[in-house]
Amino acid sequence: MKASIAVSDAAAKAAQKSAEVAEKSLFEANRPFIVISPLELCEANAFQARPHIHFGLRNSGKGVAIVNKVGVTVQTTPSIGGALTLATNSEFVDSDGNGAIEPGQTMRGYRIASDVLGVRELQQIKSGEMTLGIIFQIVANDIFHNPYNQIFPLVFDHRQRIFTRSSLVPEKK
């Protein structure tokens, strides 16, 4: 009798472990992954009174992404000898970027305008006097309601190149 109980317990534990592995595999197989694409720094024009950041959201994951919120922190930083110093201006701006994005699809046409990025600041960025830091904060979930919060710190230099900069992200305390 004890032997059959031990065998039943072992079988139950194995079945539980197998179910956990299957559930994890299902979530991984349907995991969304949002990236910022395309990203462009635009000058003021007839439709926008001041410079703005134009961006899209692309789902390069394997499952549907449900984007709930996109926030952007915009920073201008003096460029001194190629090194970045502390931000002189910073502002957090909410975007209207939200909705479901299928795997491989891109949602385009989002714009962020910030009081930090004016015509004068854009000229200083183009001349190399300033560097523009942009930190995208994306709050999304998959179809199973698992959260996927992502942070993308990016920098525009004076040649309009974009590169990542992990030092832009504030440390958690």
C-alpha cells in the first residue's frame, strides 16, 4: 500500500512539473517584444509648431502585443568633449501609442513634442553643442495578460545617429 501511494505521489509531482513546463513554453511561444521603429527627429513644419520625435512601434515577438501605454522622457544634455554630462532639461510626455499589434506588424505615425525640444535646442543638437536623450517606457501585455514593460534609452548625436545609452535610465532605489 505504501509503495502504491509513493508511486502515485511521484506521478502527481511529475504531472505537475510537466504542466508547469508546458505553461512556460506556451507563454514563451506567445511572447510579444516591442521595439521602436522607425524613429526620426523632425523639425517644425506646417503641421507641428515645434520640433518633434516621430516614431513607430514594431512587434518583433511571436505573440500579439497589447500596448497599454507609451511614455517618453526627453532630455537635452550639453556635449563637452564628446562626454555627456547631467541633463539640463528633462520632461516626461505621455504618448497616444496604444492598441494591439500582431507579430511582425508596425504601428506608425506617433509624435512626441516636448517643451525641452525647441527650435534653439534642435539647432544646438545639430551643431554638436547638445545631445538629445530619449527614454521610451512601454507598458504592454500578451493575450494571457502577462505584463511586458520595456525601457529603451536612446541618444541622438549631432550627426543624427541613434544609439542606446543605458546610463540614461535612472537607477532603482
